Amino acid sequence: MKKIIFLTIMVLMLTVFISTNTAKASGGDYMSYPELVFEEDGYSLLVDMDDESLDGYYEKVDNKKFSGWNTYLFTKHQKVYYTAGVIFMYRNEGTSPSTYNFEFKEEEISKRSFNVTGNLEVSLKGDIKKLKAGLDVKLKIDYSSSSTKTTRTDWSTKTQVDPGTILKISIKGEGYIDQGVASKYFFWVRTKKGAFEIFNVGTEYYSMEKVRIKKWEKL
């Protein structure tokens, strides 16, 4: 999900304009997220799997064929929770509270992203990533939902940051991951082999947190 966020901050009559482009931290590059965890135990991202853990899955796609793909999904639509990044942080070490008025204007483009190993490949057309060599066709991936739906949202909120408090605004969300292995054959000869991972953004939202600074906790 690609977002262009314009965050106007008014602090004690002082106005600061911040423009943040989070395209790389949203949907298109989920492996760079500072936090991404599966809802259920026993799952991990492809980047954290070693060859030994994938060997058993590759046996599922070893059957030779005249032409085409053999695929096997070992993770199906597993829910994940993520933090895409922090877009604003303020630490009030003064003696009086600060009041903030936030105005958000955003443009959202729903996206999915991929990670692959072996000699599987991903292509990029505009903002859309695709699995190459017909693997996306074999997996019946519908790209029409990847970038064609655009929505705009304008909203505002107000908050007070007390002395000894840290205010942090993050982009968080929920998504789904599918993982599998694939082999492609031509005249019974394997020409491609690797593992793939598909990440789909489900819901993305802003998270506003206030945390006490430790030295104030002792006072």
C-alpha cells in the first residue's frame, strides 16, 4: 500500500510542514519493516529460512513434466501484524504540556509484494511487481487489485503531550502471507527452481502512542 502523507503540525502557534513518502515502507518493501510478526507460532519469513528447512518442500515439486510449472504452497494466507515505520516522534522534556493539532491528507494505493529465491524472478512494471515466466499465471494471481483502487482520506486530530512524555505516531497494519516452492520444466528438464513469498496488505492505520520518559517515572 503506497501512501503519500502530508502531516501539518501546529505546536504553540509554530507551524511545521512535513512531507513523508512511505512508498518503500508500505507493501512494496515489507522486508524492511522494523517489525513484522505472524499471528500464529511456527511461521517465519522466507528470508529467515535456511536451505535445509526448504528441502522437504522441494521434494513436492520434483516430478518431471514435459513443460510448465510444479508448485506447492506450504504457507497459505497466514495473518501478520507489522509496523511499517515511525513518521513522527516528539519528546517533551520541558515543564509545561504541548498541544498538537494534526491534519492528515493521504492517498492510498493497495499493493502486494514478492520475495523469491533460487532463479525465480520478479519484474517491475510501474508500481506493480510481478512474478515472471508465467509463475503468476500458474498461481492465479490477480493484478487488478494491486494498484488500480485509489482512495483519498482527509482527517485531523488533537492531542496534548505532558511533561516527561514521548509522543510517537507510527504506521501499522495487518496483512497476509503465502509461501511456496516451484519448479519449471521444459522437455522434462528443470529450467527454474526456487521458493516464493507473497505479501498482501490487509488493513493499514496510524498508531499514536504516549510513553513516560523513565527519569520522570521516578519523580
